[in-house]
Amino acid sequence: MGSTYRTIGEYEKSRQTLESGLAKFPEDKALLVFRAMAFYNLGQHDLAMESLLKIIAETSKDRDIQSYAKAIEFYSDKLDKVFT
């Protein structure tokens, strides 16, 4: 339902529905991905990227990604931070 709301432009309903689903199934990665899409549509690009980067770091079986998984997760919520 959350994905359907998103595709018809009901972005806030989509986010709310997906968050309700995540309250019941917090480990469901598909719900997290669909919520990231809703975040994007709501203009919350930082939350969308953070969510997707964490999912990639956690679930990817790619050796190159896994070698940087800790860094990807660390920076996932710091994309606008400049380290000097």
C-alpha cells in the first residue's frame, strides 16, 4: 500500500504507511527501500540517501562494498559534513 501511495503522488501517506509497516516488521529491507523513495519524493534527500547507504552497507555481498561497509555506514548521515 505504501508503494502504491507513492506512485500516485500521495507521498506523506506513503511514508506513514511504510513507517507503520516498519513498526511491525523493522527488519524488512524492502520497506526501508520504499520508504527511502518516499523520503526522496518528500524532498528529504538526506534521509533517502542515509537509508539507502545503510542498506547497501549491510546487505551487499559485493567484496568492494563490504571492504568499505563501515565507512559507508559512518558517512551515511554525514553527506554534507566537510571534515577538515
